[in-house]
Amino acid sequence: MGRAATTTRTAAALAALAALAGALTVSGAATAAPKQPRDYALDPPKRGLWATGDAFTLGVQGALELRLPIEDEGTGMVHLRASSLASLGFGEVAGHAEARLMFLTLGATGGYRDAWRTTRAAPGKELSRQARTDLEQGGQATAEVWPFAEGRARLTVPLESLFFVTMHTVRWEDSPAGAYDWFHANVHDGGVLYRADSTLYARSSRFGAFGPTLRFMDMPRDGGRVREVAVGANLVSRVGLFKRDDLLFASLLVRPGDPEFGYSVLRLPIWTIIAYRASFRVW
């Protein structure tokens, strides 16, 4: 377990940092291209081999993605991607495959997570934000590594100045019982969980896209199932700091009155992320 954890952690950190550095340092000819709309992230992506680097509130992520069009880019596309992530609480390495035909996308992911700050709830007990802080400060957080896999379906509906997207995911994790999930900011057992995300964007080529979002989850907990609904908003916009194909993404979810939900450092039932992404074409 120790050797596997170290390998996963090192691979996640080095690969993410390398891809991020490459993405942020390549600009060159892209600056001479036609101006990119600020809401371009909602349009079908371009074909080719692309590298992306993300810097977000809790860490960095790097990915290499091959995009193969089906007939043409607007009709459909196959995506093959490898990614690596290193953040405050965990690291991941994963492989992804997606196939899009018009407005429907089907995808699958498999990988390993190295949660180097894992806190757990006792059976039948609550694991509040304050309890997680106490466990970490008391040196009772552990490092755990587990595999995960998921299948998902995404539907997009362009509505002129509006854009609706909904994604449904079935995910399996071999995580410890009652462990805090850094990715979803909640507490659940290992096993199969279901997640549904829906966002209605108001989009503009001058400003980007913004709209309300809703997340529903059904998760294993203490031998049964628990359900969770969080609401918030998403923002997507091109920034243009380093290159033409960059992106700012911000998301906020809240669950008022839930003592377990969210990041303990914020001391509020809030999940939030602010991420900057730079992409460049390799081939």
C-alpha cells in the first residue's frame, strides 16, 4: 500500500505539473488567430491531439487528449484522454474515453485515487466539518489508495442564447466506509453511487456563459443509501491571459444546514472551485 501510494502520488504531481507548465508557456501563433468567442467552451471541441493544464483552487491537473471526429466535428467525435491531478487532499491518475453523436455523449473513466488526507466517520455517526478538522490536527487522518470507475451520459440542448446541459453518472469506488470524499465534498461508503448534474447557461460570445446548477447524488452509507441535493451556479469564460484557447471556470454548490457537506477550511456547507485552463494543440 505504501509503495503504491507513493507511486500514484508522484505520478499525479509530476504529470499534472508538467502538462500545466507546457500549456501555460505555449502561445506563439495562437495570438494571431481570429478572436476566440468567450463562450467557445460550450461549442464542439476541435479535432487533433491536445494538451491541457489546469490551475485550480486546491491544486493542478494535466491531461493529454486525442479527438477524432466522426464525419465532421459538429456531427460527432471520439475522445481518448489520460489525466493526472494533484490537490490539497488527494491525487488521481485516470484514463477516459467518450463518444459524442450530435447532442448525446457517452463516456467511461477508470483510475486510481490517492487520498493522502483521509478522515472517516464511525459507523452510524456524523463526520462534520469540525470533526474532520479535529481528526487532521490530531494526526488521525490516513493515506488511502483505491480504484474507481464510472460510466456517464451527457445531453446538451442548444437554445439560441441559452444552453442546457445535463450529465448522469454511475460511479464505483473501492473507498473506505464513511470516508470524506474530497472530490464531491461529502461523506459516503465505498460502492456504487449515482450523480446527476444539470445547468442552464445564458451564453454570450462577448462575456461567456453563466447559469444556475443543481447536483443530485445517491450514495451508499451505513448499509443503506443516502440522497443529497446541492444547488448553486456555474461560470465559464475565455480569459486570454496566455493564449487563445484558455478558459476560466468557477462553480459554487451549497447545502444549507448540512454539517458534513463542504470543505472544512471554509467552515460552511459550501463546495466551490475556481479553475484556469490553458490548452494547446500538439498535433
